[in-house]
Amino acid sequence: AHFVDEGNVVLEPGGTQPSKAHFIHDSHYKIDSVHDFPKIPNQDWTVQYPAFKNKLNHRIQNFLTKIQQS
């Protein structure tokens, strides 16, 4: 599977106003994440990625389970 931690990320500016979160674009899946990675002083956004990835994997598994049981 291709995930952001495999190098498929492009950082883009959040616009003209100060942003409270990093704007992350996954170039492989063409998915944008604007609010999942808050800007924390002296911390790179990638520190938060494992928890985000686990949350998505959990949600995906729940979705697949629900559609199999429908």
C-alpha cells in the first residue's frame, strides 16, 4: 500500500491567512488533509502521522466490516 510515510507527500501553503494546521497532499491517492496535522512548535508534522494512519486504518476496517455484514 502507498502511504504518506512512503514519500507520497507534497506540502502546500494553507493560503494567505496563518494556518493552525499543515496542509498535506498525498500525491499517490490525490487526497488532501487540512486539519489532521496541527502545527505544534518545534515538531515536524510527520511525528503525528502514525496515529493518523492508525485512525484511518481503524475506520477503513470498520467500514469494510459493516458492508460485509449488510
